[in-house]
Amino acid sequence: MVIQRMSGDFKLHSSKIAGKVFEMQNRPELDAFDTRILSELQADARLSLAELGRRVHLSQPAVAERVRKLEAAGVITGYRATVNLAALGYGIRALVRVGRADFARMSRFIDASPEIVNAWNVTGEDSWMLEIAVVDVEHLDAVVSQLCLLAETSTSIILKTLRQHQVMLPRVKDTKEAAA
């Protein structure tokens, strides 16, 4: 991910999102139908277009066109199945904070490590936050030991997930912002 300043505006470039350029001030205008479509698809991405249309009170062609526009605008970036990691044999999930590490070396490590579920390059004292899934404590030790060769780490085992995959909708401006 690269942030560039161009003629007073900041532009965020991410090769992970189909090369799209997103600018906060150019966010697409979403109406109530778009918001309901996003809510329904985030709750169940396997809905047929006919069922989605029924739920949001639009015809199938109308809902198909809106979904296509949301995809083209980069609002919808993909569809996926969510799996139970414990059912796949990964008994431990952990968050690993990684200190300052060479970006290229860290990127290669992330790409080569199937245990890394999510990876974020962050600001602050640490440069990286990783979510990993491992079979057991021995496996956790092996992964963290490899990370320690790159930078200082701090590991927290996830005991319980209270919220995951929260449905996110467009932010509604409050009255103070709308008046400005």
C-alpha cells in the first residue's frame, strides 16, 4: 500500500484491491437501496440476485446493475467463504505484533507463511500486526521463532472472539458535519 500526495490531495494506492485508487472525498454516493444491498451481501454473500432483489424490494435486473456498479466503484471488492479454523485443525489463533522490520523481507515472510491469516502494516511502536492460526503451542513457537529473526515480537493468544465480520455500512454524517 502506498500513500502519495498529489496536488494537495492524498491518494491511497493498493495493489491488493485490483489497482483501484480510492480517495475519501470521492467516495461514491450510496442510497438506501445500495446500503441495504451491502448489508444483505455482507450477512450472506451467497444470496441469489433474485433473493437479494426480494429482500431489498428491487427487480433482479435492477439489483444486478446496482451490485455491478458497487463492484466497479470498488465498494464491493470480493466474495469469500468464512471457515472455522478450529474445524481445520488450527487450535490456536494469535495476534503477533512485530517491531520495525525490513518491508521487503517481511513481505516475503508473509507470502511464504500459510499460518498468517491476516497481516497489517501499521503505525506506532510496531510496524506489523499479524493474525496467525497454528495447530498447537509447538507450532506457535516455531512460527514466532522465525518472526523473531526479523524483528522483536509480542504475541497474544486469542481466547475468545466477541465480534467478527461486522456488517459495515456507509458512515452517516451527523448534523454538525452536514452544516459545515
